[in-house]
Amino acid sequence: MRPPAFWNAGPGHPAARALAPLAALYGWRSAVRMDQPGTPAPCPVLCVGNFTLGGAGKTPTALALATLLCDLGAAPGFLTRGYGGRLPGPIRVDPDRHAAAETGDEPLLLARHAPTIVARDRVAGARLCVAAGADIIVMDDGLQNPALAKDLALAVVDAGAGIGNGRVFPAGPLRVPIARQWRHVHGVVLVGHGAPGEAVAGEAVRRGLPVHRARLVSGGDWTGRRVLAFAGIGRPGKMFATLREAGAEVVGTRAFPDHHPYAGADLAALAAEAARLGADLVTTEKDHVRLPPDFARRVAVLPVTLAFDDAAAIQAQLARLPHRA
């Protein structure tokens, strides 16, 4: 979905006020569900979630955390619901066999790095993670899902967006009232810079929670390259800004809703616009796996990785995860 503009227009916006009664009901039900105890997994569970709907950088964060866990001698495996895919699972993702329409786009990226299980039933998915060789589960999303008990839960916050207007869906982007969510997190990963994110970081510090600052780092040489950038992610503007910061000449941009399934008309329009502008098409890794193979070969990819400002601090928190045989 494409977030409505009023989600970032302040809590007093007329649309937010009009939707407040519905948001109160939704928030109450979601909070009650979130507070339910979960089933323990056969190994530690690290949940990488966020307070709001939409993208915050969870998948790059999950990949970075898995790398740090490997450095500690662990064997992480990813567990995800597979948003946008039709397979309910539990199933181990094979990037050479599965398509985004089956598993969702993010699992295909995760599976390039470690065993990845798609499962709507998180408990069954956890068992398959362990069967695949994992001794720690990195759950991409699922902070508000109570099915599986979490040993460590980190909330990823996009510093440029924060928690929007601070209201619950549909009046705002929050999945559950923020006061009820804090009790379920053990730290915050703040991605990028921005006043909205600093407000969230300040509240985390007041609650005695660590704030791990991080940034997205782009790969490749984009200096002077003339590009038409397109993306269907939570905040496409972040990708466009990253390209400009990397030195690309961004002559056009096209923003699509998060997890957008590209149709033939979309691709034809992008190709025609790129030809008119004399530009190369470029998109994110997550978008690229959703493109038909023939079209994907014509599109460059902007790879990004998450880098922590203080990797030792986050690694120390990971090292305190319990060990279960």
C-alpha cells in the first residue's frame, strides 16, 4: 500500500481525527493480541521488527545482524511470513527455484545468505529453521505477532519517518499503540538521520533501552551515470536519495506501492521513459526479484547494506542471547 500523506501531517489532521474511533478499536484489539504469551522455540529467537506499517529497513538490518551472529560463531536461519507470496509454508526458500509470487520478495534476498523459511505458522516455521541447521532464528518482521516467544526483539526505525503522526492504523502508521509496544522491545536500530527518528531514540533512552545507530551504504560506482530510478518499497524516496548521494544523475523517478507486482503496462512505460530520457533503468534488489527475467536483465540494481556506527555494541547485545540445546 502507499501510505497516505496525512500519516505524516501531525495527529491533528482532520482525516486522522475522523479515523480515531476506528483506530482506537483496532489498536486495542492489536495490543491485546500482542500481549499474549508465545510458544518457546527450540533455539533463541531474534525478532527484527518495527513499530509501524511500511518499510523501515528491516531486511537489511536482519542481514547485517545475521553477519554479526556468524562472527560470534552462530548459525542463523531466517524466518519470515513471506508477505506478498502465495505459499503458506512452512517451506525452505530456494532462490533458484522459487519466484517472488510464491514466497514474497524479501525471502529471496534472505535465502542468498542463510537458510530461510517462509511460514505463516511461526511455530512450525521455527521447527523447520532448526531442521535446516539454524541454532538461532532471525525473524524478519513479526514484532506484533505473539505466536513465537522472542528472546531479543529490536525495533527498526527509519529516522526520516519515525512513527509518523503517532496514531494507530488507519489514523496513522502505528500497528499497535506505541506505549504498548515499548514493553516488547529490547532495543532500537535507528537507520539514517532525521528529527522524527531522534524523538523515538530519545524515548528509548528514557526507557533504558539501547539505541543502535546505523546507515545504509550503497554499492557500485554510480558517478555520473544517467539513470531512471524506480522502486516499490516503503519509502521510494530513500532509494532515489541514495542514488544521488552515490553520484548518479537521476533524471527521472517512479514510485510504486510497497511490494508492487509489476504488470506489463508498468514495464512498457518504464522502458519507453528510459529510452526517451536516454537513461539506464535502476531499481532496488527487492524490486529486481519481482521483475520478469527478460526485463530484469535490462535493469541495474542498487545494492545496499546496513552498517552499524558501533558494531561492537550491537554484537555485545547479540552475545547475551540465551543458548538452548
